[in-house]
Amino acid sequence: GQNIDQPTEMTATEGAIVQINCTYQTSGFNGLFWYQQHAGEAPTFLSYNVLDGLEEKGRFSSFLSRSKGYSYLLLKELQMKDSASYLCAVPSSNDYKLSFGAGTTVTVRA
Amino acid sequence: EAQVTQNPRYLITVTGKKLTVTCSQNMNHEYMSWYRQDPGLGLRQIYYSMNVEVTDKGDVPEGYKVSRKEKRNFPLILESPSPNQTSLYFCASSFDTGREQYFGPGTRLTVT
């Protein structure tokens, strides 16, 4: 699959901001997804970036730089319910595979 | 309600005993996929299907089979399960690879 790197764990305080980075290597580019997965549950879609720049959706924003092979997910005004694993995923450009990073576990402390 | 269903949710079986995990979606999605999730390795794609009768290997297809005879169903078959197939399995569907995937609730499989 694609080479996708994310930090394993991050910890932050309620109300703070956390930035989760994702770097990828791919021969072509078909966009980048972010998913959220709470412990014991299925992943749910957060965002999809195909063009460079920042896309904001409420407290969550996602940024993409195609030239740098880099994306980040920004979580603002952290709440306890944001404690979860965040998965970065990249579709292959020459077939229909979808590769996921190993995920970043975010722990929000009171 | 739009959803992806998987059955069973939990399964404990023995090495070599054939099993099938069913997956069904009611959203008329073209693309369906199976993943396994293991600690530290994240989600890895086993097989995917672009449409009826069109399937292809993902990154970890060894030991698995799939079929897509109807648009809504995409069963995962383990002909001869082994302990290294103990994992959490997710089925997912979407209109295509450039659209968000909807995941089933997961099937936790243990092979002893």
C-alpha cells in the first residue's frame, strides 16, 4: 500500500487545540481522508481534501499540501468526547485500493 | 436508515473450519471493501469490489476469498482459518473511492 505516517499518540487538555499530522508517499494523488474511530466502534468520516489548503468544519479543520505530501487535522476546543483514534487514508491513483495510516490515539484530559 | 450490516459480530472458531462473514449495505453503493484491524497496524484492506462481479485484492488478501453476486452483499470467506487471522474485521461501502466510506459495526474473530 501507500506509505502513510502518523504519530501514534497525543494527549491534550480539554478546551485546547491539537494538530495531528499525516505524511504520505504516493505516485499519483486522489485525495486524502480523515476518519475518527472511538474505541470499540467503527470509523466514521470526518473530511476529504483533494485541493491544497485548509477546510474548516466546525471545531475540526483539515489541511492539505500536495507538493509536500502532508496533511493535518486540527481539533479545536477539545472535548472529552474527542478522545478517539484519528485515521488518515489515501486512495491509490492507479487502482482502487484505499490505504490507511496506523492511526493517532488522542486522549483528552480534564 | 442507511447502514452497513455485518454478521456475526463475534465469532470464536477453530483452525481449519470454514467460515463466512456477511456484509450488506442498503445505500446502492458501487464500491465495497473488507478491512482487518490489528493493534499497531491500523486498517489494512483485504479485498475490494468496484461493482457486481468485479473484485480485486487489497494489501493483505492471503487466506481470504470474496464474492459480489449482488450489489448489496459482499461476503468474506475464510476457507481454512488460522490463528493469524484473529482480528477485528470491518466491511465498508461508498459510491466510489473518492467518496466517504460507511463502515459496518465490525466482526471480532478469534481462531484457536
